[in-house]
Amino acid sequence: MARRPLLLCVLAAAGLLFSACDKGGIHPLGSSKDVVVPCVAHSTWIRSKEHPSLKNGEPIIATEVLVIGASHPDEIEAELDLAELAEEEGICFYFATIDKDSSAEILQGRLVRNAANQLEAEIGVIYGFLYQPEKSLLSRTGAIREELRRVREASVDFAMDGDQLLFTYDGEARRLTRIEEVIARLDPEETELEAPGGPKDIYRMFNLSLFMGQTRVPAFGGGGMTTYEKAAEFTSIIANGFKVDVTSLVQPDVYITYEKTQELDGIIVDGVQITYANMQGKGTMGGVLEVEFYTGPVDEEEPYFTAYVDYADVIIERGVGGGGTYTLTVGDPEGDHLAHVLDYDIATDEDFTNILPVEEGLP
Amino acid sequence: MRPLHLILMALILASTTVAEAKKDPEREREPITRAHAVGVGYYFHWLTSDNTGGMRFHGPSVGYLYDRGRKIRFLLHSKVVFPVVGRMDNEHGKYDGKLRSDYSPAWGVDATFAVGRKWEFDDMTLVVGGGVHMMGMRLNSSELYAIESVTMGAGGIARLRWKLGQKDLFHVGVDGHFAADVFSLLRQQNKVNLLLTGSVLGTIGIKF
């Protein structure tokens, strides 16, 4: 009888170990966790959109993000010529859709000229993340990367209309606004949380950058995070990168270290975000992230403003924010600053329609 | 007393009476024996999935083996495996590296629960059986995608042992094992479709 508790412990440990696996499944030997190719030249464009389907009777709001390997769409041809000279295949192309609830899909590929000398996007990798708070942490899918066996070719077209980009992808047109222009609509002096450009929109803009990175971390948000018991480094789309580190299998505290990370133009994130959660996904958070917002090229201008997100008061339930608050400090914490307390559910309220109406993105 | 109880008692009484009547020293059942052994050896496994095609692994293994019974025996073959070589070369990719340098930790567990029959020839005993097989594997790396699988299927064991000394207490042996798994027990998007594994272990053990 004395053996039974030991046997149960061994079986429970084995069950835990194997249920906390990467739900993406088996990958070819030697496949890298990180396959991002950073953009040399770059520009970022976004719009708000409504999904055609409804959720709870309401349209689903999402944000489309386009990062292309040229500082301006007019320079795409020149960048392609440079890439050809350097014997590189095309220039970078990332096209993402981030839903209001933080579910996300990122298409990663290259912009190339096809045989008819027309622009084409060749998509080779699709990242997906589903927000699944209703599922237990260990049965959640987490972020998944699908590497397409054959690249998916899609026709693309870029045309400027004033300051906006008329972008057509696979026959569907949309109007995108340069991200620096949307950042300029943020108001660092606004104290009303819900005001257009106010603290909530500042947090959402910061979070947009985090979502672009986290969606590319295999198993992010699921039980498979235990694979980061071996810390892994990820390259960012534009500059630098971030590191994901899980302390142990039995106490899986997650440390995500950002080092001047730039996933999108105009937003640089630095610092450590910590999630202290057990295998049931219960716990708290910690750490402070510093975010610099720019309204122009980051290497030529001073930041428009700097903000700090403090996670110390966030409560984690079932592996996602389930209570507590984020403290957003805008300005210099040692000098002039404004501190705002935002409810935990702001993390799943990624809706820019306050400052970037859906109508602005219609073709 | 209820009729069912009466019938059961009658059956038990009848069976013991028949057993007594047939009691013959030459046909007496041998006692139940237990054999424990540990061993080291080498293993291989090959798996395939939609996402990877075939991938093969091999490396050393350390096992614990057990069997219990008379002629018909329950068998356990369990081991921890340490894949040191992994190879693939197909449309999904090519890999010919050293697992121990690219992946750490890299290990797996493997167990077969089987029922078999024993044959004895002088100092040698052969037990052959078949049953349920399970295997779990975990290869992790900071740079490369983790490879994790838990599979289930059918396995066979052939166990050969020679007694050491006059008393049939200690023995050395060889344990061969082969299994085919067709069920992936993990809820994964890209599951293992088929896993084949085999191993040979040199063993030393005790029987009582």
C-alpha cells in the first residue's frame, strides 16, 4: 500500500509533463523556434476593421497591421532592386490581424516580382493565436506556427492616396494609415481613461506591439510554454528582440525580457514582464515595461512620449488576466508624470476605433 | 440462501473436488515466481507525421524488467531512452545532426505490459509475450522546436535468461522488444501517425 502514493505521484508527474506539451504537435528535426527575418527598411500601416461575422450579436472589431520592407510604398521597387543586387529573395512582408479579444493571425512572407513583373506576396509562414479563456491552461492551443509546404502566392497592390496607403491583398482593398500618424493621435496629457487618445488607447497601442511578438512564440498562452524551461530568444520584426524564459516545470514563472524591442515602427519596448502562475494558470504578474512612442523615425527623433506599464497588481486566472489592474504611468516617473489605473480587461479590448475609425480604413 | 449463492457454492465445491481428484505430483502446478532485472542496451524508434514525414532516432537505454507467474506470465518491459542520433531526409526537411548537442534534454520513456508464455531448457528460460505498449518522448532546445510525443500501440517481448550458479536465484539475460504505436495520446495539431520502436537490453536480475 505504501507504494501507491509514490506510483500516483509518478503517474501525476508524467501526466502533467505530457499534458503540458506543445499543442502544435510534431515538428521536423532541426526546425527553429524563431524564423523571423527582420526588415532592413520598413514602414508600418494599420487600420481598424469589422469582421463580417458577429460575436454575441455585435461585429468583431479587429486591427490590421501591415509591415513592409520599404520605408515608403513608393520605394518598394527600389528596395526590390537592392534585394536583387544582394541576391536576396524579395523584401519582408508581414500582414497581421489582431482581434479585439487578442486572438491574432500573422502572415509572414516576402514581397517579390512575379514572372509577369508584378508585385506578389509569397506567404511561407502563418502564425495563429486563439484567446481561449474558457479552456483550462493545459488544454489550450496556445500560439501555433504553420509552415506552408508550398508558399501561398497572393497578388498585392500598393497605391498612395494622400497620406494613406490603398493596399490590395488577394483582390481585397483597404485603406491603411501610417502607424506614426495614429501614434500622434495619442494624447499623453489626457486624464480621462476612455477619451480618444487617452490612457486606454495608449495601453492598446503598446499592447499591439506585444501581440505581434507573442503570437510568434510557439505555444504562447498554452501548456506548451514549459518548453521554454530552456530560455529562447526571438528576433523582432524591425529591431532587436526578446527572450522567453520559464523557471521550471513545476513552478512555471514566465519571464519575458524585452531589450529595446521594436516589432512595429514608432514603438520601442524595454524591460521585463513576469507571470507568476501555477500549472492551473493561477497567480499574479510582476515587472515593469517601458515603452517609447515616436511619431517619426526612431533613430532621428526624440520620443513623442514615454510610458511605463506596471504589472504588479494584475491577477492571473486560468492563464489570462482575470482581475486586478495595470498601472500606466505616462511621463517621467521621477519627474512630471500622470499615473492611470486600468482594469485588467483592457488586455482583451484591443479596439482602436476611438482614434482610428473603421470608416477610415474602407477603400 | 438465495439461489444464485447456492449455484456459486455448488460450482466452487465441484471444481475443488475435481481438482483434488486429479491431483498428481507430476502434474502439480509450479509455484508462482517473480523475476526482476535491470539492463542496459540500445534502442531505435522511427515515427512519421503529416508535418514531418519519417524521422528516425536511436541511442542507449536503461531498463527495468519484471515478470511474474507460472508458465503463463505477466511481463513488464520498461526503459528510459536517450536518443543521441536523429535523422530525417524528406520533403519536410533534412537533419543529420547530433541530437545531444542540438537538443537538451533529450529523453523518452517506454513501457510494454504483456502476457506471455515461458519455456525452460536446462539453464535457460525463454519468455515470449505480447501486449500494450506506450512511449513518450521529449526533445527540447532553446533554439529548436521541441519534439514531444506520447503514443500507444502493441508490443512484443522476447526474454531469454540463464541462471547463474546452482540456485535458480540470480540470472543474466537478453531482452528484445519491438512495438508499433498507432495512437497519439496528445491533443496535438500534428500528431504522430505511426511509431515503430525496438530495443535490445543485456540484463542481470533475480528470481524468487
